[in-house]
Amino acid sequence: MNISQTLSDIIVHKHTFSVPLDYQQSPSEQISIFAREIVSVENQHKALPYLVFFQGGPGFGAARPINNSGWIKRALQEYRVLLLDQRGTGLSTPVNAVSLSYLNASQQAEYLSHFRADNIIRDAELIRTKLSANEPWTILGQSFGGFCVLHYLSAAPEGVKEAYITGGIPSLTRSADEVYQATYQRVLAKNADFFKRFADARTLVDNIAQHLYEHKVYLATGEQLTVEMFQLLGINLGMEQGPEAVYYLLEQALINTRHGIEVNPLFLHQFSQFLDYNTNPIFALLHESIYCQQHASKWAAHRVRDHYPEFHYQPNKPLLFTGEMIYPWMFNQFEGLQPLNAAADILAAKKDWPALYNLAQLANNKVPLAAAIYSEDMFVEMQYSLETAKQVANLKYWLTSEYEHNGIRMDGEYILDKLIKLNRGQCLR
């Protein structure tokens, strides 16, 4: 299917492809993959090469463009951009409690085991043969998309002409436990920054936590807002403009009424918009598996948290926010995750996850690769990124403290331009 439409300054072509759920099995159940191709109005009749964007996550559909701006504006100067809804996201046979309801827990876990980076790249390669006459294309990965890029260069480097990564160079060998040992320390630093920046935030946070501990409070969705769910707001502290958004949310949380202190309904409505677990369940179901190669995660973030007791809330003690960590209790507390509780346990115990990276291939990589590493990144440990940079041939990186994890969203035109110049050995301003 190919449907075209015009937005502000860009032409959009919508593609849908049928791909195997399991590339290792024949015949296999088929699923749909959606891709949105965009080209600038001025270049619409030119035969430009493709740049494929791999979204962060896992479990989030690609960005929905509004106009020719940001990193897309830079890319459209010389490419047709393909925004790929990775399998299970957006318009690509979505994964959620409803779509999986006809399967039992074991079947759900088996189905979900096919939604990691390895099959995302197999999908991309199948699409490449259909769209680009089998010519290699350029790839760009943000966050988890960077994990996909390195798998692409491991498994199918012949399909790639140039590669770019922003905020997403993973360790090639370290376990989920090691990753969380590092990222919990990053979260501690982001908490310290937050409470230093906003003088009354400590009082606001502790008053809210105490109220939630002493009272049953329900979100607009009907779920109980617990203290540990409240702590999950910390995932926003690692984003540019995230701390400000969290602070302004906290400001309006508690109100004085004739009956005493109550939680503001406005806060309860807005709170759910800060977390994506109900709407993007793959993020919770498969997040730890992105680090797993021939080993089980065993709820790594939950276990490692015990090494950082400051994150365990106790009444009348300062509360700290957590970060990009998934916990087993979330599958009891979030309505959209509850039906997938048993499947999540099965996935956490799964030991036979295939390897994601070919170390020998990456050590001999011939594809030009440029990456932005953000030194203050809360989500991807800088030291592990630098460690990987030494293991991948032909990789050039730009290490900067100017941006948070979502830098490409905030200043994407400049960041992508800088990486393109870095990759091509051009002068940098």
C-alpha cells in the first residue's frame, strides 16, 4: 500500500509491508510494518537516497512529522527520510493487552520474544530490498535506535552506506545488572540537580509522598497513585525541559480545601501524561531484554535497586525519584500492564536470548559511523559508550555536555549536521 499526502513543506508517502513474525520459521505468521516516507517539496521529483530513522524506546512509534524542521530538515536536504514504526508500535501490528488477549501467558511471551532489535533490523532489510532497489541506505538511531544501528552493522552491514547514532551507544557485552548499577548512580545525580535547582521541590515532593502514603489516591484512569508510582516521574529528569515540567506538575499537586489537604484533580489528570507504560507496553515488557544476550534479566533493575536503599521510600524521609527502570510491581499497578503480568515474568526469566552484536564484525566495521555521546546522559552510561567506541572500527564520536538524552528533539538540525560533517571528514564549526 502506498498513500501520498502533503503537509507543510513536505510530501508524505505511507507504506505498509507484510513481514514474518518469526524469520527463523517457515511458514510464519505475518505481521504488518508501517513506514512513513517523507521528502521536501523542492526535492520530491529527485531520485534521492534513503535515510532510515530508528526510534528510541523500545516500544514507541516513529515521530509524526508536522513540517520541515529539526533533524528532518537537515536530512531532507539530501535524503528521502523513512520513519519506521518498529514492529509492535504505531501502525505496525500494535502490541497491547487487547491485541494479545487471545493468547495465554506462555504464548504472549513467545510472541513478544520476536520484537527485539534483531527482528527490527530483519524488517528493515526486507523493506530495503523493496524500496531502494537493494541499494545500501543511510541509518540514524536515537537512544534504543542506536542499539538497532549497532545490530544492523553486526548482522547486515552490506545494507548500510552511512550510519549515525544520537544518545544510544550501548555496551556490547555488559549485563543488565551492570547497566543499572551505573544508571542508578546517574539518577542519583539527576535528583541532586533537581532539588538544588528548585528550592521548594523537596518540600513539595515529600508532602506529596507523605499524603500518598497515608491516603488512597486514584488517578483519572482509576488506578491508585502509589508512592512508588509517583517516583517514576524521575524518568523525565533525564530529558531537556523535563525537570521543569516535573516541577510545574508538583506545584499544583496538593490543594487546601474545607476538609483539609486534598490532591488536585488537575494533577491527577496530568500525571498519567508523564508516563507511557499503559500506552506503550513493549517499553515495560522488553526494556531489560535489550541488554540480554544468552542470559536472563531476572528483573535486574528491581534487584539492583537494593544496592541503593535511598530509593526505598520510608515515611518522614526524603523521597528520591527513580529513572528508566522497570519493576515487577508495575504489572500489578498499571491497568494496561496487568493482563500481561504473567508474560512479563516469563520474559524476565528467559535465558536463551540470542546475541545481538558480532564483536568481530564490529571490530572490522567498514561503514562510516558517527555518534553523539552526551556526557550527562541519565539513560545511557557514558563510560560504557566510550568503551564500545573503542570496539567498533570506523566510529567517530562527538562527546558533549551541551545536551540531555533528547538532544536530537531539541536541536536536531544542528546535531545531525555536525555528525554528517564528522562522518565525512568535513570541517566542523
